[in-house]
Amino acid sequence: MNILAVITRAFVITPNQAIMFTKADVEKYFIAEKSESLLFIIIGIAAIVTAAIFFVGLKTPFWKGAAIPLFAIALLQITVGYTVYKRSDEQRKDMVYKMDMDPTAITKKEIPRMETVMNNFVVYRWVEIVLLAAGLVLFFMYRNNAAKAFWCGLGVSLALQAAVMLAADYFAEARGRVYLEGIRSMIRA
């Protein structure tokens, strides 16, 4: 089994699971969301440590350039990861409660919330693609120019961080799409 299949299984509810959406599916969605958020926090912390090593320890223009996007995007990864991690358990409990006690709240609150989340993923995807492209352009423009090593390092780091964010959001969006369709099908039933 390849690594993409393993990651997909860990972080995405498969369409076959969404045929009859149950409390267990809601639990799986929020547990996977929480797990991915923890991974995001760990990646962010590792990126900050790496940025500090690049900036303080290696001190060349390339590594100083590489440290900036690593640090800046890592702060975003940690903030978003912590926010999602912190709220996942409460949302999971709230949804399981609503499934039995207040199904109309799912229609009025959870479905619109998830539609907004899904629309935000489109924006995130385009921002990440632009950052990835900008990073690659910087790298390829300055990779053979020692005087512009700072910009080359910045480009490499920006492209790598944008790729990590793009991959993480790919799995989160896929999981969210299945979850949204599952709660819609549950309401229709």
C-alpha cells in the first residue's frame, strides 16, 4: 500500500461510509479533523525550530531567506491547528446531540457552517497555488545567482510550505465534502 493511500485512509471518510450517515461517522469526521490539526501543530513547531536553525545557525543569505516563510507560515499552521484542535471535541458532541435532539439545528447551523468552510477551501487552495507558484518562480529565477541567494532560499521555503498547506487542505476538503454530503443525506432521509 502506498503512502498516499495510508494518508487518505487516516484523514478522509470514504464515500462508501457516507451511504448511511451515523453518529459514528460524525465522530470519525471530528476525530480525523482533530488528528490532522495536531499534525499541523507538530509541523508548525518543527518549521519554527528549523527556521531558527536556518536564521541563527546557518546565517547565509539562502538560509536566512528560507527561514522567513518557514517561520511566518508555521505561525499560521500552529494557530489554525490549535483552533481546530480545541473546538473539534465540542463540535463533535454538539453534532451527536443535535442528531437526536434537534435535527433542525443541523439544517439551520451545521450545513451553512460547512458550506462556508467548503467555500473557504476554494479560496485557500488558490492562495496556496499562488504561493507555490511564486516560490517556484523565485527559486528558478535565482537558483544560479549567488547574489540573489536570499530570494532563492525564500522561494524554496515558500514553495515547500505552500505545498504542505495545499496537501493538508486537500485532505481536509475531501473529508469535509463527504461529511457535508453525509449530513445533507441524513436530513433528507
